[in-house]
Amino acid sequence: MQSAAMRLKVVYKVTYPNGKIYVGQDVTDSINYFGSASNALISADFTREQRRDFIIRKEIHWESDTATDQEVTAIEFEFIRLLRANDPAIGYNRRPRFVPEEPRQAAPGTSSEGNRC
């Protein structure tokens, strides 16, 4: 068992059988902790039959033995945004809130076809 002084704080990604992900943090580095994703959201994506043989993968993407809890949260949010785990089509994170990117518009007087005379 790890002593309190040796515990790492980690940011991890969980991948579900449907390919959707959840990014979370664990300040105790428990091998048995898989996050706090919404049970309702995950349950809606799997049939009863699929639940009978269910494998998830947990990958640690970042770890520290010196970071503050606030720093861990900031890193967690960076990974959520980077991996788009808060995009409902990709993951189960619901915070920070997902904001789809606005389609880019061409600057006035230009177009994708070039300038016309």
C-alpha cells in the first residue's frame, strides 16, 4: 500500500466499448477508481446484452506528486478540452461545458474561390 507521502495525483482517460471517453482526476491514485461519469448517460448507450460483457480501459495521461488540487483540476480541464471529452458525440464529461466552434467565415472581399474581377 502507498503511503500518503508517495501518492501521485493523476489525470486519466477512460475509454468505453463504444469508443466514447471520460477524462477525470484522482488525487489518491487509486487503481480501482474509474471516475464520476453520469450513470444515466453511459447506461443510455448500452443494451442489457452489452452490459453482460463490458470492458473499459483506463489510461493515465498525467501524474504529479507535487501539484496542488487546483493545478490537477486545471490539467484535467485541459485534457477534457484537448480530447473533446465534453463533446456529447465523443465523451461523457459535461464540464467544462462543450461549446461547438463557430464555422469560420471568409474575410470580407475574399472567397474560397479567390478574387473575382
